[in-house]
Amino acid sequence: MILALTEEQAIEIRKTGLSVIQFKYCIKNGISIAVYNLRQFLIAAKSAFEKMGKLFKRVRDVIDDIRYFFETVQDRLGYPVSRRYNFVKILGNIGYRKHDVWVATRTYLPRSNC
């Protein structure tokens, strides 16, 4: 299907915020411009939330690594350490890698299944 548009029509289409190609796509598939814009917004929002989730996960991992470092320093200096680190230390003495055990024993809040 070929849609020939004049330059004046193209200028009016661009004023709506769409390119001419996007406008033709909407016409070809019978999609309302508002629905098309809403879909594009939802796709962008979903992408932003996924990136924020990855960012928060990295921040949580960095904070967890810092806590692990301080727990290790406290243990070497003889200060009392947390119960979690005592468990990690016991498994580390058995032969497990302490940092992997530290990450594996990270506590999460339980979900409510009500």
C-alpha cells in the first residue's frame, strides 16, 4: 500500500510528534495515534523499570560486598560479628568460598501469599 502525502501534510503530521513513517504504520494497521503513543510510552516505561531494577540490584550487591568487607575486618580485629557471618565463617572453614556463601545467605523478606 502506497500513501502519497504532500509536504504540508507531512509538516502537520510531524507537529503531532510522529514521523511520517510512524503515521503510515498506524494508518496501515488501523491503529489510533493515541493508542500507538500509549504503547510506545508503556514500552519506554517498562524498559526504564527494568533498568532501575538492575541498578537497584547492583547497588544492593555493592552494599552487601561492603558489609562483607566490614564483617571480615571485624572478625580479624576480634570484634563480635553477626550470626550470619559466624555461619559463613564456619562454612568457609569447611572449604566453601566465603563470599559465595555470604551472597547465598542474603536474607529476603517473605512474600505474603494471602
